[in-house]
Amino acid sequence: MAHWRDGPRGAFGMGARHGAACLGCCWLLMALLFIGGVMNLGWIAGIAVFVAIEKLAPAGHWLSRAAGALLVAWGVATWLAA
């Protein structure tokens, strides 16, 4: 709301600004979703369910932290095994 602009041009500008901010912070996730979506629709559905639970559950922030820790541990284990 700090960058509110009236009219169609203002709406377009606000949308472009929001889209650029979203792309800037989430480009890697978008790339992973594109690659995963091309490969397997089931993975995309699973990620969508996970994100919905993460956003809607009362303790969703703990779920995201646990998933992050699990993925970091999995990455380290994979790296050490290579």
C-alpha cells in the first residue's frame, strides 16, 4: 500500500513492481517448479500441498524449519557420499 497508484496504468505499475520483487526473491523456486513440472506433475502437486499446509497450519513455520533442516542434512549426506 505504500506504493499505491490509481488507474489502470497505476495497477499495471504496481503489478510489475510486485512481480519483479517476487521474481527477485523466488527465482530459484520458480526454476525448480518449472523443471519439476516438466518432469513430473505429481511432484508439483506434492509441493503445492506442502506449501498449503505450511501457510495454513497454525504451526506451519515449524514445518518449514523442519523441512529445511531435513533438506540441508540430506544435501550434506549426499555431498559426503559423493
